[in-house]
Amino acid sequence: MFKLQIKSSTTKIRCAPFVLETQVFDEAMSVADRVAAACRKTGAARCDSTWDWVVEIIGETGGIFYCAPVAQA
């Protein structure tokens, strides 16, 4: 089971209260990549508040399995 969280270098922005409905890691990575792309704010770099955000896949034990940078989405 996997959960997603969105965070910046200084704070946790959002931790999903639900578990992803997949146990397949490739599917979870695809979801994380799509969430990262949806969070991306386009515009000048100096105005982009999402430049250091990441979407992380967290396992049942709290370990981070994957990190999708929003700026590279």
C-alpha cells in the first residue's frame, strides 16, 4: 500500500489521507508523476513557488520509495 505526500524543502504541504488503490509500484510512480505535473506552476522562475516541491510515495512503514520533483514534471 502506498500514500502520497507533497512537500517543499521547508514544510509538508499535503499528505493524502487515503491509500492509493494499487500495490503495483509502477502504477504508483505514474500517479506521483501526474500529481507533480498537476502541481507545477508555469511562469518566471523567480515567481514560481512550486520550484522546490516534490511528490513522494510513502510505504506502510513511512519510508520514502519514490520522489517526483514538481519542477521537472
